[in-house]
Amino acid sequence: MLITLIRRELLDNLMTFRFAVAIFIMLLLVVANTAVLLKDYDKRLASYNTAVKKNRQELLETKTYSAGHISLNRAPNPLSIFNIGLDKRLGNEIWISYVYMPTLWDANKHGTDNPFLNLFTSIDLVLIFQSVLSLLALIFAYDSLAGEYERGTLRLVLTHPVGRGYILFAKYIGAMICLLVPLLMSILLSLILLTTSPSISLSTDDFLRIGGIVFTSLVYLSLFYLIGMLISAMTRRTSTALMLAMFVWGFLVPVYPNMILTAVETAPKIGTEASAYNQIKQIWEKHDREQKQFLANDAFPGDDWDFNLIGTGYSFWGGEDDPLTLHYYDYTGSHLETLEEKYELRVPHAQNYHHFLGTNIINTVERAWLIRKPALETIYLQPARIGRMLLKVSPVGLYDGATEAWAGTDLKSIQDFFSAAQRHRRAIVNHFYDKEIFASRKWFTADQGAVDWNTLPQFSFQRSDIGTNAKRALPDLFLLMMINIILFTIILLIFVKSEV
Amino acid sequence: MIWHIAKRELYDNLNSLRFALATMLLLGLMLTNAITHLREHPERVQKYRDAVAKHQSLLTSHAENSLYELAQQGPGRLYKQPSPLRFCAEGGETFLSDHAEGGYHRWSTDTLKSFWILVYPSVTPNVDNVHPEVTKVDWSFIIGYVLSLIALLFTFDSISSERERGTLRLTLANSIPRHTVLIGKFLGALISINIPFILAVLVNLLVISTSSNVHLGTEAWERLGIIFIIAILYMCLFLVLGLLVSARVQRSAVSLVILLLVWVTFVVFMPGTLASIAGGSASSGPTRGFYEYSWQVHNELSAQYRSRRRNASENSTQKVQSAGEYVIKDAEQQERLHEERLKQRIDQVNRARIITRLSPVTIAQHLLESFAATGFERHLQFLENVQSYARQFRVFIADSDKADPESLHILGVRAGMSEKPVSPEAVPKFEDALNLSKDFNIAATELMLLMLFVVVLMSGAYLAFVRAEV
């Protein structure tokens, strides 16, 4: 009996004009956007590859440790085609140095071309499912019960010895199968396009992740179908149900996310960071005093930080100071290819000084990091978290959050990269300590041979494994499923108690 | 007779669920918009005033030191005046810089200092922005997205449902021409949407104008009037589209499905997709490459200068002259490079903007931006103002230098220029003027395009309804 009911539903829905139109538009959108997104991904990948090559080359041309500029690049995520998340937006090049702790807020963008292009919104496949398929789900649902009331066919069905729960269930399953058709078709179509592209190679894990996205999409669609069914069960008139369903869709999908984030201030609280910034500055000023003291106590030329070592090459002093991101550091170094003979006497003093300086800077960075980390958390992460939480009142927010987590373009996955960068910095610092590089001659001069950069610890970053992705996606997914179950129960109660 | 039909349509709508829901939705959005504007706008104005005051005091101190210093340091940062109508259209202002840099220091040697050039800083708020992406609820969002959806929901069944119920046949049995019916229905729907819309707009403006922090001048009200008319025109577009589909399609459910899918495609997806197609077609090159290139150009010039100086005799005036030439030429070259890059970027965006005009929502948004004095076109106007001010400033420097008899009249070096202080009042002030008629000229094409869309759809709806079988 269940099978018969499901088949009836299927035929009812599949053989309609609206279904054909929906599938046509859906596929059109998916193909057009996948092509555009693929091109964009190729461009980002190319720019990533050039950046990596260029950074490596620049590093190899440097001959002293202090002048070495180690930059790490974040590769674009191929799954960003499904949900772009923060992948394209946040910085993807970070400078690794002993003088500061690298974070997301210190990153730059390699090959940032036209900044005006940010004026245009970016689109991903999840956005298509989110708006078009949810609309389709509501359109399938609005007349599922109300239409049968009106036509009187419900009475007919109920004359058979079938439980009302059965009928409801059959309707639900039938509609879900119908919704699965466009969803799977578009996913498969975009996968075909993805696999034919030479720049993207998807691993088994990636396919599992895409599976996760498909499953989440299905749960999301079922939620909208159930919302439509609830409206249909409550109103009993198709025209009212349709109107109500459209307004609910309009409110949940385009209006609510934008409205709530406009109404509630979630932008970073610029200005709250003043005290933390001053503390960090004080820590660095202490370092500065200690440095001056060291130079004053040194037997040799006194107060000059580069000890007037003269040869071919240059010495440099650098620093940066950005109150908005609590970014503060300074450093010195030199890149001397040769050294004049008469300054040889000063070299041990310089070595001694750089040894002191390196150690002191690293300690200063650690102390400053203790303040900077919680401050960044309150300024940037907390408001963002509140914003995401508010979004999750609407199923759209839950769906977006879950798919972002599956694709690995959410904030946590991006932060993984920066934690890896921090670990890499620690590894380099440890390497410097172990090999006593701060105290070595190669720190500031290359007159007795250049640095072999290949001995440095190598950086490797793997995107988080599928288990981690799943763990991050599950809370939102479970919440979506729970709302589904609650809605289904409510519909069942209403339907069972209603008079036909 | 038209009024009779319109009235019937109006009464039908006033009692309906959609009318109540539309009113609630629009009121809620407009209130959110007004409250957010009241929260944000005073801060923005304060920030602008502080920045301008700071820049003015810097300029004064340079002028009081000497003419040379004023000429070398330049006018400093020039700020863009925030628009009081930003609640109408956000226009991506967060992605556009709020100033141009007119005092860019590049290099100095022991005898020479680089002259100021005009550069155009870019903002990338994205890099440290971890909060979820959001479209600000401004009028352009409310009109572009919500109002268009509501317009479709008011008209999708206007003809098809009558056909379903059979009342259409009854109406047409009387001696009423079909176009009268169509126009009557159109007017009825137009009036019934305008009731909640005008209500919401009035509430919004009431909240905004009663606050003492935000002041709307006469010109702002004129602009608001134009924006309102554009909103109505845009609304008509979707009403007519609804009528067109409704007339062609037998069942109202099918008509709604088609309309909604068309809406989603044109309103939600087309702007983004088209922009990425057009914007991605040409890259203006990475930033780092640009700075390397400009540095290389500078180095070539300074090498030339150095070799020339070596050849030059010890005649001091000649030496000063060649140094002055070098500094000025370097400034000109560098400024041209920056300007070329800016032009390249603007061209790329303009190409994308032209293509996105295929979507009516983008046209409406561009129009709203133009009249709210925000967004890209406004930014271009600001840059134009900045450039003309820079010319004015340079002329002022040259003229005041000529007025000093002790000066050698060789711009670019301290030795060749007047060392006398300048009265700060005499220095031209940067005025970021807004000009309604200019905005109107820029917007004219898009206004025409929107009207064209409406007329085409209107005639389409007429033809569809005249030939439709009842």
C-alpha cells in the first residue's frame, strides 16, 4: 500500500510542468555557475603556484638568516566551488618569522588584483540549492494536503484501511524522491565538469565530503518540504497555503539572514583593543630598553646595533605597528655578502648581541602573544561567533554552516592553516635554538658561505581529515534533523486530529 | 471602467493575507534600516569631520613653515564626504576607499626629497573580516529583492485565477475591451502594493528625520523623491511581468513557479554570475608586481639623473635646475603610473557593470546608488574631484612661487623655491561637491533601460492577454 501511495505522489509531482521548468532552470544555473567557479578556482590556483615559486626563489637568493623572508601560502580549496565560505575572502599568504606570532589577521593576499571587484557578490553551488531547491520543496508541499482536501481526494484515500501516518509518510517519501532528482542531477553535472577540469583532482575523502554536502542538502530540503506541509495542513486552502509558504520562504531565505546581521552589530569592535594594544606596546618597549642596556654595557662600539660592520650588502631595521590587529614588532638584521677585514674584531661582539637579541625577541613575542591571543578572540572572533549563532535561527544559516564545515571553508578550517603556520614558526625557532643560529656568523653575514635553506624544517599543511570535517558539520546537521523530526511530529498530530 | 476594475482589484487585495504579510515584512525591514542608519551615520560623520580637521591642521602647519614644504608634502589625505542617504543604498562603500592620498612620501636622499603624488589607496576589509557575509538591509535591498518578490506575489494570479474560477469570462462578456481589464488590474495591483510600501517608507523617513543626529537637506529630499519614483518604476516592471506570465499560463500555481524561478535567476543569480564572468576576463596584475615596476621606473630615472649630474658643470643654478627637473619628472611619472593602474581597474569594473545591467535588479541598484550618492559612480566622481583639486593645488604652488621675487622659480628643490610661509587661508580647500544634475546625467542611460524593460514587458503582457483564450 505504501508503495502505491508513494508511486502516486511521484507521478503527481514528476509529470508536472513546474517540475520540468524547475529542473531546466536549476541545471542551467548549476552549469553556468560551475563553469564560472571553476575558472575562478583555476585563477586562484595559478596565482597560488606563482606565489609559492616566487617566495621560494626569493628565499634561496637570500644569503643570511636574518634577511630570510619565509612566506607560507594557503592553497585554494577545490571544494570551495560548493561552498565558498571564507576560502577566498581571508588572507592566503603569511610571513613566518621569529619576531611575531602569525595569525589570520597578519596574513596578506597573494596576487590581489583589482580590489574593486569585491563590489560584486560571489556565488557558489550551495547558494543555488539553498534558494532554488528550497523554493521547489515549498512548491511541492503547499498543496500536498490542502490540495487533497479541496479536491476531496483525501476523503477517498482515507476510505481505504490505511493509517493517516502512512499517508503522510508516503507523501513525504514521494516528494523527497522528487527533490532528490534535481539535486543529484545538478551535483553529478557539476562533478562531471569538475573531473574534466585538469587543475582539480578530487580524492576519495573529497568525494565523501561532497557526499556529506549532498546529505546535508537533502536534510535541508526535507525541512523546507515539511514547513510547506505544515502550512498546508494548517490552512487547508491551497491559495492561502501558497501565499503563506512564499512569504515564509521570502522571510527565511533572503530576508532574515541579512536583516538580523544588519540589526545586530557584529562588526569587530574597533576601539576596545586600546588597552591590550598598550600592554603589547609596553612589552615591546621593555624589550627595547633591555636592548639599549645590552648595547650600553657592551665593551665594543657602544650603541650601534649593527656594530658598524661594513662590507658589501645592506643592513636593515624593520617593524610594524597596527593597533587594529594588535600587530606590533620590530627587528634588525643584515645581509652582508662580504665583510671588510678590519671589522673582524667586532664580529664576536655582534654574534653575542644577536644571540641576546634573538632570545629576547622570542621571549617578548611569547609574552605579547599571551595578551594578543585573548584580545583578538574578543575583538574579532566573538562577534563573528554571535553573528553565526544568530544566523542559525534560520535553517539557511544551519545549512550554510554545515556545508561550509564539510567543504572545509569554514573559519575553523582556515584557522587550522594558521595554527599550522604557528607550529611551523615554533619549529623554525627551535631549529634556530638547536643549531645556535642566532649566535652564528651566518645570521648577519654571508662572507663565509651562504645559508643552506634546505636544512630548515619544511612546512606541510594538509586540510583537516574527513573526520574533523564531519565533527564540525554534525552539530548543525543534527539541529537540522531535529527540526525535521519536530516538524514531522507536529504535522502528524495536526493531520491525525483534523476532520476531513 | 478602468477605475471600476482597479477598485475591485484593490478591495480584493486589501482583505487578503498577502497584503497583511507584505505590510509586516516591509515595515519590519524599513524600521531595521532606519534604526541601523541612526546608529551608524553619526559615527561616520564624526569620523569624517575628525579626519578632515586633522588633515587641515597638518596642511596649515606645512603652509606656515614654507612654500617649499607645502609643495613637497602636498595637500595630504583628501576625504570623501559621507552621503546622508547611505540608508538608501550601501553601494559597497566598505569596499571603496574613503580617501585619496595626496602626500605620498616615497624617497629622500641627503639633498633631495620626493615630491608628493596623488595615489589611490584600495581597501580590503575582507582580509581580517571573519564575520559572516551579509548584504546590508538598505533601500536597494528592500526594493530590489523584497519589493520585487512582493510585486510578483500580487500579480501572479491576477488573470490566471480569474480564468480558473471563470470570472474572467464573465467580465469579458460585458462590453469591456481587454486592454481596459489589463490596465485596471495593473493599476489595482500597483495601488495595493503602494499602500504598504508608502507606509513603510514614511515610517522609515519619520524615524530618520526626527532624530537630531541626522540632518536631511533640501537636496536630499529631492534625491529621495527621485529614488521613490525609481522604486515605483521598478515595481511596475515586476507587476507587468507577473501579468504577462499570468495571462499566458492556464494555472496560477504554474504561473507562480515560473515567476519565482525567473525571479531567482534574474535577481539572485544573474548579477553575481555575470559579474564574475566579466570581471574574471582580465586581470589587472598583482599588486606586488606594480610596486616592483614603479620602483624600477624610478631607479632608471635616478640613474639618468646621476649620470647627467656628473657631467654637469659646477654652476650651481644649473645643478639646482637639473635636480628640480628630476624631482618633478619623477613625481609626474609615478603619478601617471598610479593613475594608469587606477584606470585599468576602473575599466574592468565598468565592463562588469555594463554586463550586469542585463539584470533589472542591478539597474535599480545602480540607479539608487547614483541618487543616494554612494557606490562606484560616486567614487569615480570623488576621484575626479580629487584630481581637479590636485591640479588646482599645483597651480597655486606655482603662482605663489612666482609671486616671491627672492625665489629662483625652480620647482622641486628647496634651493630653487620660495622659503616664505604661506597664509593657510590662501591654500585652496578641497571640496567634495555633490551634484544632482550630474548624477542624473550619469543615471540617464540606466533609467532609460529600466523604462525600456517596462514598456517591452507591458506590450508583451498586452499582446499575451489580447490573444489569450478565455
